[in-house]
Amino acid sequence: MKKSAEANGVAVHGPVNQGDFLKNLGIEQRAEMLRLNADEKQAIDITAAEHRLTDPGQMGTLFKVMALTKPDQPTPAAFPEPKEIS
């Protein structure tokens, strides 16, 4: 998909691991905010879900995330900036 998009002049961002993507979007901070108002069972469930989504041994590296944009658009949130070519 990446090669095909690039061959057609589309800017490709990623792929990046799901865990890294979610961490860059702030999943850890969001989970902490949810735990502040959660009861004990809910807090345990939130922590387990965060772990399942981001841990490399769970879904963190199982799925990849890619974004396609027009070449003149900024890098989408949570994706690393393209490296400068010297």
C-alpha cells in the first residue's frame, strides 16, 4: 500500500506500531484521567485495556497505523516528522 501511494504522489506517514501511535496521541494521560473518577473495578479495567492496546506482547506491535495525505499537508498527529534528507 505504501509503495503504491508513494508512486501516485501521496505522502505516506508510517506505518508505526499501534502502541507507539496511541502513546503519541496521549493514551497514558487519558487513561489516568479516566482512573481519577473510576471505582476500583473500572480503574483495573482501564489499566488492563491500556496495557492490551499498547504493550508489545499484546496488541501494541500486532497492528500498524498509516496515514495518507496530500504532499503539502502537515504530518498528522502522533506520527513522527519525516527525516530531513541531506
